Amino acid sequence: MNRIAPTTELIDLHIHVGGAVAPHVLWSIAHEHGFKLPVKSYWEFCELVTASPEKVSSLGDYLDILHQWTEKIQSSPHAIERSIYEVIGKEYRSSRVTAIELRFNPMKRNLGGERDLDHIIHAALRGMERACLEYGSRAGLVFCLAREFDYELNEIIVRKAEKYIGRGVVGIDVAGPERHGIEFGADIDAYRELFARARAVGLGTTVHTGETAHTAARGVLAVIEHLKPSRIGHGVAAAASEEAMAKLRENKIVLEICPSSNLRTRAVADLAELGTILRRFDENNVMYTINTDGPYLLDSHLRGEFDLLLSAGHLTPSTAERCMATARAATFLK
Ligand SMILES: [Zn+2]
């Protein structure tokens, strides 16, 4: 059996609104808003907002598509409401995802302060509520802090997460490219306190790290030491370090593995290397889950991510079931 049964209900813990909205929906939103596009035809637009292998060979290339197009098109209350509504429905229809944590940076949806942040967040929550009512899904929003933002901006994002915690915001994340590991320099003590504050009010915490080969396991170790998140986005680089794996195991930190994303950004060389990494995690009792990251950007869906690993022999039906159980236990959804 190298496929997930079609009736299995799945849970996605790592999916970005910026990479999960179908091109035809982005196209429709762009036209509704009179957004000036550099292309005339729909097919050219699809090319623009998809991370095709010809275009993307690194995490930087991948993030550029988000920053240049999808995040801007999603930058209005109406646009974010429709985006989130569409993602939850689509993930249910394509993969029977019945529990989903959707992440985005609200401050990358307000046109540099032109739009009111609370209007963006309220609209996101409306879109989420409407889709959950229609499909019976459970969902929550995770706000991404940005490595490239100043501390003051990231602190505002955490304050907003705290404000909306009882209303559908369930956690915080840190996203953006790493260069040396953690990237917060002199602000590291402030970030340590910020994360402690978020945990104290009941927000879930996760951090993107260990996603690029050149940061190796340093990023994972630094994040565990300073930010103490309960989950880590990707973290594949930890497989090369006994110390990092021991820290993950001791602190019961769950990894959010996103296979197609890691293959496309060349975080891993190929599927065989990803298989070796998962085996290392199994041997070292490091807990991990399987997720999509950016299903439309990557032309994938959650069922496909599982099937990819199952058919390559990197997951078995029982380890796939274990990944799902781990995700159900580690979710920030109450
Ligand atoms: Zn991600």
C-alpha cells in the first residue's frame, strides 16, 4: 500500500497563505482590485506565480515569487478574506484536510502600513470562519514574524496575535531566509522574551530554520537555545548533527517537514537524500510531521506529499500514520 486511503482525514501544520491560493483565484482578485500586472494572459500569470523547477533553484528564488506577487495581490481585507476562504476549501477537497494551521505575515498584507492591520486580521478570520462552516474543518491562523523586520515590527505582530488569541489566532512563527543561524543579532534577548511572552499567553510557537544547507544545524541549535519553540519548520539540516537531534528529542520539539518545498528549493539534493534524513530522525527518535508549505506554488497537495514518500519507500503505512498522530498531538488548534 503506497498511497494514503482516500477517506483518511489529514492535518496540515505548515502551509503559507502566500503559496496556497490557486492562480485563477489570485488572477480574479488581481482583476477585481485593478492590480497592475506585468502580463496580459492568464497562462503567463500562472507562470509568474508558480515556482516551476526552471525558475526556482533556491529558497531565495522561492521567496521572491511570494514577495513580488502573491503577498501584494493578497494585500487588502477582501483579498485576504477570499484567499483564506479558498485555501481551506481547496485543501479539504483535494486532500480531505480537516484541520489546518494557515500562516501568513499580516504586516506583509497591509501595503507597508497603508491598510489597517486589524482590518486585515478581521478579514482573515472571516474567511476562515466561512470556510470552516462550509466544510466542517478546524482551522487557526499562525502569524509569521519576519527575519528581515526590525524588532519593533515583529513585536507588533506578536501583540496582534495575543489580541486575537481567543478568536482564531493560534500561534506565531518566524520566516525568512537565514544567513548565519538566527539573525536577530543584538536583539536576541528581546526575542527570547517575546517568545516567552507568547508562550505564557498560550500561543503556539514555531520557527523556520534548518531549511538551507549552508546554515547547517547551527540555526536549529540557536533557535532551540534562544526561542524554545515547540515546533520547527523544516529543520532537515538537523539530521547532520547528533547534538541538534539530541536537543530536538530532549525538548520534544516536532519538525514540520515539507517534502516538495525542500526538493524545489534544493534544501535537499533529491528524494533519496530526504529519505536518508527521515531515517536519521527515526533512528534518533526525532518527531516529525508531513506538510505542504506552498501547495499551489509547488503544484502539490498534502495527499501527494504523503504518496510521494510512501511510493519511494521513505514512509511506510505505519510511519505515515505516526506522522499524522504526531501532527494531531502537536497542533496549536485547541
Ligand atoms: Zn514555510
